[in-house]
Amino acid sequence: MSTILITGASGGLAQEMVKLLPNDQLILLGRNKEKLSKLYGNHPNVELIEIDITDDSALENLVADLYLRYGKIDVLINNAGYGIFEDFDRISVQDIHQMFEVNTFALMNLSRRLAARMKERGKGHIINIVSMAGLIATAKSSLYSATKFAAIGFSNSLRLELMSYGVYVTTVNPGPIRTSFFNQADPDGTYLKSVDRFLLEPDEVARKIVKTIGKNKRELNLPVLLNLAHKFYTLFPKLTDKLAGGIFNYK
Ligand SMILES: NC(=O)c1ccc[n+]([C@@H]2O[C@H](COP(=O)([O-])OP(=O)(O)OC[C@H]3O[C@@H](n4cnc5c(N)ncnc54)[C@H](OP(=O)(O)O)[C@@H]3O)[C@@H](O)[C@H]2O)c1
């Protein structure tokens, strides 16, 4: 039985991952315990924790307490995150700070605290749910993309530092997934409507993520078409900018 910690546990993707992990000890973190209890109250091996993941001292205490009680954490899935798809000049300084706190700094802080323990043990897996927006920047996602590019940069370096200690770091970079993410990212539904035919289903993404657990997989980029677009973007950035700003501008 593996001990798996998941942040943003009440989210759409997390719910599907939990369904696929019935035999593991799950530690599920969220902002609202009542919400977590409603979702997971019947799960056999689950601990539900209400916490503000942007409070690093709370994370420090949590990790110390979990290691006292469980002795190990095999897998960390940094899943909490949100987006705002908005013109750059409509984003406030508060938005910038808050989104970096959740999408980037909390992911970094929890990763470095658990990575230190995993490194000591010579075993562990950190799975960072990032985004295709961390590989390809598009209009109206300047802030979201910045938080996710930073998360990928951090993860790529962490992977190298942990390589010789038996600890794996995987980044998961999905395109749009059908979850409540869009309630906040795209309240009027314009973007969602234009990408509807490309939307990934959360159960399908969760299945692919869960399959990587315990495997030394560098990155999981979904779907195939966007992974190809990402390769194209790397090779031909100017041309991709033209396409992304023109016919492929869905926001
Ligand atoms: N849906 C997509 O199109 C898509 C595409 C690529 C990547 N992603 C990434 O996938 C991850 C999971 O997203 P999802 O699609 O499952 O969306 P979701 O249903 O909105 O779930 C995201 C979860 O993150 C946590 N969260 C959101 N805002 C937060 C805040 N301000 N402070 C702390 N926690 C917060 C919440 O968990 P609690 O309420 O339990 O705290 C929320 O339920 C995110 O990192 C997202 O960026 C999503």
C-alpha cells in the first residue's frame, strides 16, 4: 500500500484520480474539510486535511506530523491550481501574487519539503500537475502561463537534483479538461465553447496520471495533438506565434 498525498483534492481531476486509488493510503488536502468529507467520507483509507497550502509554516508542520504518523510518503501529487483567462491589463497585482502562491510557490514548497524526506529515504515520486499552458503560451493566459512555466522550470531542475537518489519527478501537462476549472478561468464560457471538441475528459487524464505512479517518467503531455503543437512551437516559435495569435486564438 502506497501513501499518496494529493493537493486540491476536491477538484475535478483529483476526484477521478482518487477513484483509481482504492487500495492506497490517501492524504487529501483541500481548503474545505466539509467539501472533502462529502466527496470522500466513504473511502476506506483516507485522511482529509483542511489547510491553506499557501502558508508554508502550515506545510512545514503538516509534513512533520505526517512523517511522525505514517513514517513515509511515497507519492506527492501537486494538483491544486487555478487560472484566469484575461487580457494582461485586466489582471490585478493581487491576482498575480495569489496565483503564483497557489500554482507555483505552494507546489515548490511542498515539493522541496517532501523531496528532502524522499531523498533521505532513497525513494519517492513527485507528480506535478502543471499544464500545456506551461509549455505553450497563448493570448489571455499571461499570468496562468507564467505560473505554470515557472512550475515546469522548478520541476525540471528538481528532477535532475533527485535523479541519483531514486526519487522521480514527473510533470503532467494537459490541454483543456472538462472540470470546474473553467468556472473561474472562463466565467462566460467563450473559450470553453470554442475548444469543446478538443476537451479532455478528467477520468481519461486521471488514468494516464495514475499509470505513471512509481515510474521514472519525465513528462506526460496531453493530448497528442497539443504535444505535437508544443514540439512545433519549440522548433518554429515565430510561425507558431503567428498561428496562435491568428486562427488558433481560441480565447
Ligand atoms: N481543467 C483544465 O482545463 C486544466 C488543464 C491543464 C491543467 N490543469 C491543472 O490541473 C489541476 C487540477 O485542476 P482541475 O481541472 O481539477 O480544476 P478544479 O476542478 O477547479 O480543481 C482545482 C483544485 O485546486 C484547488 N484550488 C483552486 N484554487 C485554489 C486556491 N486559490 N487556493 C488553494 N487551492 C485552490 C481546489 O481544491 P480544494 O477546493 O480542494 O482546495 C480546486 O478544487 C490544476 O493545477 C490546473 O491548473 C487543468
